[in-house]
Amino acid sequence: MARSRSRRGAAPSRSKAAGRQTRAVSRKQPAGATTEAEVVEDAEGMGMEGAVAIITALMLFAGCLFLDYELGSHYGAGMFFK
């Protein structure tokens, strides 16, 4: 990469100031070091989402049967109840 020209009368750059040497600090872990992770297992059985889905399906089915019963008993137009 090309070096830029320094301005006249400008202060020297930090790396050249007072003979200071820079040290690079590595952020890598040593080869033998490993990080431990806690293993979390999923709970057995059905979750909340599954239970809500089953209850919703049962209520929908019961509602359809109740509507068919009302149509059959009052109007004679039900599929299952006449």
C-alpha cells in the first residue's frame, strides 16, 4: 500500500514517538483451552403449543356437532341429527 506524505510541521506519528514499541495482544485462546457449555435437554412430552392446538380442534369439532344438533332438532336440516 502506498504511504502518504506527512505534512510539514506535523507531530510524528504515535508509533515513532519516544521510541515506544507496540505489542499485539492475541484474543485467541490457547490451543488446549476449551470453553464448557451446559447441555440443556428438551423436556419430554407435549408443550403448551401442542396442547392449545388439540384443545382448539376439539372445541371446533364440538361446536360443529352442537350446531348440527340444533339445526336437526329445530329445522330438520342437520346431517347427523334429524
